[in-house]
Amino acid sequence: MSQSMKSNRSNFLASTVSQADKKSRAHKKPRADKRSGVTSRVIGGLVLAVAIVGVGWYFLADSKIRLSETGYELSKALYAACNLEDPRRLDAFVKTMEQHSPSPEEQARLAPIIELAQRGHWQDAAGRARKLLQSQDEH
């Protein structure tokens, strides 16, 4: 074969391979897009599941326990301290609660409210205490 034929053949093969690469790349989607779609669906599903559990807990958690008379009075005192946003009254409430020793279920219900108030989330704490009291009126 002559030198020019070899050159033409090389050019032809190179252009054919080049065109085939372009066609195959044009039809393929980048792999990262596929992964990000799956990842976003998984994250979306997890967020939805957490939201459903959170809403269910928010509406159903306080209605599962029936407070004793002492527990009810303690809940009223906790609500008052939170509603007034009074740290001294909250400290006094904690001491009073330790003296009256409510049931473990009542302590478990009051403890998160106390923690919210101690961290300065007064409105959230007052809302939860009010909700706990309202759930008792419904029984």
C-alpha cells in the first residue's frame, strides 16, 4: 500500500470511531444524574416519614396518659411558670415536683416540657403544658 492510502485509511478509521463515540455519548445520560434522582427520592421519602411520625406524635402523645390529681395540679403549675416565662417559678416548680413525686409516666410527660422551658423555649413549653391539660379535660 502506498503512503497516501495508509493515511486515508487511518483518517477514515479515526473519523468513523470519532463519530461512533459521539453517537454513543449523545444517547447516554450522565451517571451522576441517575444517582442524584435516586438520592433525592430517598431523602424526600425520609423527610416525609419523619414528618408523618412527628405530626402523629404531636397530636397523639399527650392523650395517652391520664394524670392523677397531683399530676394535674403539677401540670397546671408548670403551665403557669412557662406562660409567665419565669425562671424562678420554674425552679420552684422543679423542687415541688421532686417533693410530690408524680408517677413515672407523669414525670416522663413533664420532663420534656421542663427542658424546653429551661432552654428558654417558653412558648413551646407553655403550649405543650396547655395541650397536656386540655387532653385531661377530654377524658
